[in-house]
Amino acid sequence: MPDSSFVPFRAAAANGRPYIRVMNPTWLFWFSMLAASALGTNLGDLVAEVFNLGRTGSLVTLSVVSVLAIFVDIRLGARSEAGYWVAIVALRAAATNVGDLLTHDAKLSYLNASILLAMGTLVAGYFSRINRATNFSPDIDSRYWGAMLIAGVFGTVCGDMIAHSIGLLLATLILVPLTMVAIMVRSRFAATSVLAYWVIVLAERCAGTAVGDGIESRHGLALGLPVATVITTSLLAGGLALRQRERKAM
């Protein structure tokens, strides 16, 4: 039986493109995305601070990793999800550095940057193509990755803004359930909406920032970056292992 959570198909022969596919947005998919966002939050800081690369050096390094992972996903995505998830984490980690550059170095206000980035994500996401044959998920192509990058920067900026306003633990307790509500609303009322899909991405990107920082920061659980990175890596690994079992059961 074909795997409905990992459905490759060939693009039109005229454009010569390799496999393009989608990811079935099950609850385990969204859990894995949230865990990947939290891991990316920790990893972006870890590369910049612990490895002493600074924000610019970290951004360049993670951008290269993101491009390579996306290339691997384009070539091997029909057989494995590995490239996809490495790209998701690396892109989210790079977005952490971009968000910090915008707010800390360029001195843009958190609110203005959040509004612009949210609008940018929804505009870019609007042009991503929903595949109605595969559970109304966007095709994973250049439009998808562009929207995902902008959403990652939004998650850093807006997540930090909310955490600074109400605290990391309260932000986590609000943003994670809010993400769950967004998933349920789309599933029940707007399963064909590409904008609703990207609203969920925006929500889980914010929630991932709160979760990752909440584990690491002295204003949260104060476990430190290395321990927080191990925890969020474990959460992602657990989510992907459960996804593997889910796919085999289909």
C-alpha cells in the first residue's frame, strides 16, 4: 500500500524537474515541525555562541547547510525524509540569526518586524501550490522553502517579543495550545486553504522559539544551550520515529 504521508510524484516532463512531493499534515507531522523549530532555535544560538562564529558566521554556515540539505531532498526525497528534516532544522536555525540581526543589529522594532514577516510569509505561502490529491498540503518546492524561511524569521522575532512581554513559560503555555487550535481549525473547516497551512507554520514557529528558549534560558528552566539542544533533538527524533511507525501502519 502506498505511503500517504510521503507521496512523491513526477512533475510534468516538459519542465524536466525531479520529484516534487508533499508531507501529509498529521498531528505527528506538526509535532515534529514544532520540535524542529525548538531545535533550530537552540542550534542557531549554539552555533553562534558556543562555536564562537558570531551571528554572521553562524548564518553563513547554516545557510550553506540548508542549501545542501534542500538539494539532497530534491534528489533523494522520493526515498527518504532525511534531507527535508535537516533542511527544516538548518533553515530554522539560520532564521534565528536573521531575526537577531534584524532586531539587535538593525534595531527594527519587534512589532513592526513581526507584522512585516507575517505578511511576507502569507504572501509567499499564498503562491505555494496546494496538491489536492495528497491531503491539501503544499508542494515542497522553491516557493515552499522561501515561505518557510520567512516564517522562521517571524518565529524568532515574534516569539521573542511575546516572551519578553509575558515571560517564556507563560508564552509556551499559550503558544503551544494556540498552535493546536490552529491545526484543529484548519483540519475541520479549511483543509483546502493554503493560507491556513501557513498560519499553522507561523504559530508553531513562534511556539518553537518559546519552547527552545524556555528550556535553555535562565528566565525559563535554565538548563543551558547544550542540554536544551540535546532535549529538543530528542523530541524531534522521537517525533520522527513515531512518524515512521505511523507511515508503516498506513
